[in-house]
Amino acid sequence: MRYKLLLVEDNPAHEELTRLALKKTGFSHDLIVLRDGIELLEYLFRQGKHVGLTRFDMPDLILLDLKLPRMNGLQVLEQLKTDGRTRFIPVVMLSSSTEQSDIQQSYKLGANSYIHKRMKAEEFNAVLRDILDYWFSFTKLPPRVYVEDVVG
């Protein structure tokens, strides 16, 4: 089965680091990269520049940066987890923040995991491999939802 991974990251250097780590893990699934929380919500609900998208499925996993422009990761997470169309999509927070309030709020709002991304490249590669193994190899994910089923 091909999985769909959605990365929400505004920093091009962090995006490139993630892409390289994915390549090293042998990642062979679909990767969608979005730049901020508003774009994520527009993508998921086919609004704004994504309004014309036709039949596509929701992502199987979202890697969500905490510090995003326009709408931060916590605000996005709250909307995802309170909307019946997206509440079951697993969300892993990736952040440079080690603030206990950020970690606690992420879990309070429904994050499935919180990963501190300030680590050496080799360690980040291993962490990302473990995340993908966990979600795509070992975990039984909820049924994939198609946009036609949730919008319209």
C-alpha cells in the first residue's frame, strides 16, 4: 500500500533535512509539502488555490511544525482534531521548541507525538525512520477518507 505523508514546514532548510532523511529511510510513498497552517487547511478541505483538486485522499500522517507563519501548529492542530473530517489523521508535531507549555498544549489538543527536531542529522534520520515504521508498518491506521466523502 502507498501511504501519503504530509509535511507542513516553512523553513526550506528543515524541509531539505526531512527530504534527505526520508530518502535515507528508503521512503517510497507520496510526500506533500505545505508551507503554513492556512495552506494545510485549504489543502485538506479543497479551498483557496486547492479548490480545483479532484478525487484525492486525505493523508495517512501529518508531520506538523509548531512555529508556522499565518497560523501556528497549535492553532492548526486544534482545528484538525475538532473537525470530524480530520480528527483521526495522526499528527506528529516536529518542533525546535522544548518549552513544556508547547509540549503539553500539543498533547492537550490531540497530537499523537511530539518530536524535538534539534538533533544531529544521523539521529534525525533514525527518528524519522522509526516514526515511519511505527505509523506505516506497525500501526493499524483508520480507514483512509476521501475528500468526496467529507466535502460537498
